[in-house]
Amino acid sequence: MTLIELIEATEQQLTDAQVAFGHGTDNAFDEAAWLVLWRLGLPLDSALDEPEHAPESVAQRLITPLEQTQVAALVQERIASRKPAAYLTREAWLQGVPFYVDERAIVPRSLIAEVLVSGGLDPWLPDVPLQVLDLCTGNASLAVIAALAYPQMEISASDISDDALAVAHINVERHGLQSRIALLCGDGLRAPALQERAAFDLIVCNPPYVNAQSMAALPPEYRAEPALALAGGSDGMDFIRHLLADAPAHLTSQGVLVLEIGNERAHFEAAFPTLEVVWLETSAGEDQVLLLTRSALSAEDMDRHGLKASR
């Protein structure tokens, strides 16, 4: 059996088992390639197609019986446990950057990473040293990507979960960013550690926003992740209501908040019908990530929405 034959056989197994994707891959072939290549210790970017035109391709590499057994065990674990592949390999990639991940934090996949890497936020950011907050940082993937994309950023990364922050520490150290990323523990913008810090030029947040009905329907792969990082209440807006109320006090006069809401645009607009929003383009469309200026988040606006800051 060749490598490509093993990947195709694994693809069929995953398809037959009806596993769910969305944690680094969105189809059975890519997931199969990830599992097989990782288990065999081969680069994940190995050339697999058109081997006759790609001398570096490993597609026709012969697989030994022992290797077939090792791959079979991993694939069976993926199917039986319904855990995301990243939890089995202990690694995930976002915008080409590798991250350690385990069950203590959700698998990195935020679309905000695209906006950071593409320079989509540049029109709203001053060309000076920036104070940035990555709220609900989880594994710290957005904090790391922001630091790599913008050398002038000094970043605070906060999460309510000590377990998630333990994973974040691993990734900050892995990328040698201890001097630029400070990890803090606390509940949203009400974290005591944040009260001692200056206002931020940029707050990025991929919060728990999945509504209750959607949470109940999630595939097992998503339910393997910490519910604390996903569940946003009946309409998905519980955390976001507090965030928008508290944000003005934590932003500079020209500061902005970048917020991911996934497929919850309808619930967001129902909760904040008159809030002035800038929708940012991502690979998933222009209704997944939004930007709010401090002026849009003024106390007057929040009062109009029936929201008041806690302080």
C-alpha cells in the first residue's frame, strides 16, 4: 500500500463514520492526510498530488505493515472518541502558525486571525506602540499571531479559565513571546488584573457566543471542547452584553473592539439593533467578525441599548 492509498482509505473510513470536521480541516481527505502524515512523522505540507510532476512528492511511498497498524489505531481513536484531530496530535495550525493544544482549551480557528494577518485592521490602528488586549484568549493563538504580525504591539491576554491559561503559557513560551504577552486570569473586562492597566488601542475577542439551541445540536467533536468557551446563553449574547457595556472604559479615545460572533449575526442585531457596526471581510464571509469603535460604544449608546457598565 502506498501513502496516497492509505490516505484515501482513511478518507473513506472517516466518511463512513460520519465524523464532523471544523477544527483545522473541513473535509474527510484533508483530515485523513493530517492524521496519516502526523502518525508517520511526515511534514503536513508533503506533496501528495500529481506525483509524476512533483519529484518531492511522498504520495507513492510504500507503507510498512507496522505503519499501517499505527495509523489504524489513531484513526480508530478519532472515530471512537469523536475528539477533534488536534486533541489527538496535540497540535493545530492557524494562519500557518503552529500551536500546542489539548482538551483544556478550544482548538484555535478564530477568523480574527485572518484579519490580523491580512492587515485588515490597519486603517483603525495608529502607527505607534499599541496596547492590545486579547480577551477570552484560550490557547493564546490570537495573542501570538497579533504579536508576530505587529512588532509594535504589547499584548495582554486574559481568560477566565486557569486550564486554558496553562495551554496559553505553553504557546507563548513556544514562540518566545514572554516579554510581549502578559497572561492574566479573570472574568471578561471585570478581571481585577485589567483594572490596573492602561486603556487599550485594540481589544480582540472570540467569546463564547453559541446560542443554547445550537449548543444542544453540536456534533460530539465540538462538545469535546470546554463548554465554557462556547456557550453564550439562550441567544448567544450573554457574555457580549457585558463586554459591550464595559468596553468604553477600557478603550483609548480612538480604540476599537474586534469581535467574532460566528453564525450569530441575527441574534447580535436583535440584541443591538441600532449599534453602528463595521463588518470585516473573512474567508467565511462578511457576517462573522465585526468592528466597533469607542464612539459607537459610548455610554449614551449603551444606555440606549439598555446596557450599563458594571463600574
